[in-house]
Amino acid sequence: MHSVHSAPILQYLHKHGQRMDTEIAEATGIPLLKVRTSLSDMSERGEISRCSVTRFNDGKPVEGILCRIAGSIPPSTPGRKPGAKA
């Protein structure tokens, strides 16, 4: 069963790529708890890929969920890569 919040979340991820749950909640206006519930449901259906992450803001750990559309690969970051030949 699709959550009523699934469509705006999927649209946001299609447009903006990989994002944190807090970013999705802020951008869509959907409460964080409902975003997390929808992300869980979408992950179970295979619509998104997600993982739990800890980021540090001013030295304080912040737990969250990083997610993206299933099957999409985030673009490479600029700069040299480990093991790359000069």
C-alpha cells in the first residue's frame, strides 16, 4: 500500500538525487516521522535504497537516513580518487 506521502518524496528524490531524511522533510513540508515511515515503506517495496548514517554538526552526532531512488548511482565527486594513477 502506498503512503500518501510517497509521491512527493519520490518526486523530490528524482529531482534532487540522494538526500537525507531531514532534507526531504524540510523541502516537502512533511513531518520527519511521516517521512521516515514512508521511506521505510518505499524501501520495502524496492522503490528506494536507504541506509542509516551519522553525520556530525559542530561535533554533535546526528542520526538520519540517507536515501535515493533504487537503481540510481550518485554522480562521482570531483577530485582525485584513491588508487588513481597520476
